[in-house]
Amino acid sequence: MSGGYRLDSDGDVEMSVPQPVYEFITAPKLKSWDQASLVTWTRERKRYVDKIAERCATTGENPERICASVKSCFDVDILAVIARYVLFKSVAEVNDIELVAEIENRCNHLKNA
């Protein structure tokens, strides 16, 4: 034993304390309004919410305060177009409930291109 640490048979240092494992949990961004992108985003959003809920269960935090809003997950340009031409509102007036309803409406109806 030299220098206050031990080496294993390969010559690697044996760690006395396990290394912490961190996972950056980021909300998925919606960058397109086509049906395939919406379905993918919806799936990734559910995984994101589940991961946040799992983290909050161990830390005791409130998941509603930790999760990013649906509105903040939109690309700025896409949000402006959806607000103006789909919801007929300004961006400031749009809320998460309306966006989720519009996404579900679009995802649940098949259209031929």
C-alpha cells in the first residue's frame, strides 16, 4: 500500500467510497407539429414525468413544482404558430391544458398526408 490507497490486481485504485451516479433529467422539446413528432414527444414527456415523480418520491419534493410546463417544452416558433393559427390566442394567453388537449386531439386522429 503506497500513498494511502490500495491497488487491485489490475493496478487500478480501489475506491473506498462508491462514486455518485447523477442523471440529468431534462424535459423533451417539441420542435415540430407533425403527428410522428407529437407521438414521440408525448411518449418522452410521459417518461420525463415518471422520472420526476420517482425522484420526488425519494426526496419528498412536490412533482408539480419540479416538472417543466408543457408550454416551456415547445420551440418558441412552434408555440407562436400554434397559439395564433390553431388556438387563435396570443402566446401569453395559452395554457398547458389547452396545449395538451390539442396534442391529444391531433395524435388521436389519423390523417392521410
